[in-house]
Amino acid sequence: MFARLQPFLPTAAILFLIFYFVFHALTGERGLLSTSQRNADLAAKTKELKKIRAERMDLEARARLLRSGSLSADLLEERARSLLGYADPKDYVIRTKR
């Protein structure tokens, strides 16, 4: 019986390989059927990137104000109070000359 099937084994192996590659080309991680999922992931990552870029630009602008050449006293005081915990956001600050 094995002798009768032996001529068909290479053909069966090739058909199996073709089926295997076609199956993974359609359903794999980068397959044709996962295009909508990739597009959704891309849209979500693009939205996240825009948010992070806006946050970075805000931080860069704040850092620019803290440089010695263009030091903003209000921003410096705000950051110092925030970091040291000396003032509540509801407090009123009255400056006096020393």
C-alpha cells in the first residue's frame, strides 16, 4: 500500500506547504485579513503621538522660561512652591519687599 502512495507524497507535501503559506498570508500578524486591525492600531498610535508631541512642546516652552537668560519669576515661584509643598492652590500669595 505504501508503494502505491509513494508517487503522491511530493505532491502532497507541496500542497501542504502551499496551504500553510496561503493560510498565514491571509490570517497571520501581517496578513491580508488583519489590515483593518493594523489601521485601527495606526490611528490610535497617531493620536497618542500627537498628544505626546503637544505635551513635549508645552514642557519645552516651560523649560525655556526657566533658563537663566529668560527666567520667569512667576513660573519659578510656582514650580518651587509646587515641588516644596509650601502652598495650596487655593492660597493667596502676597509679596512683600525685604
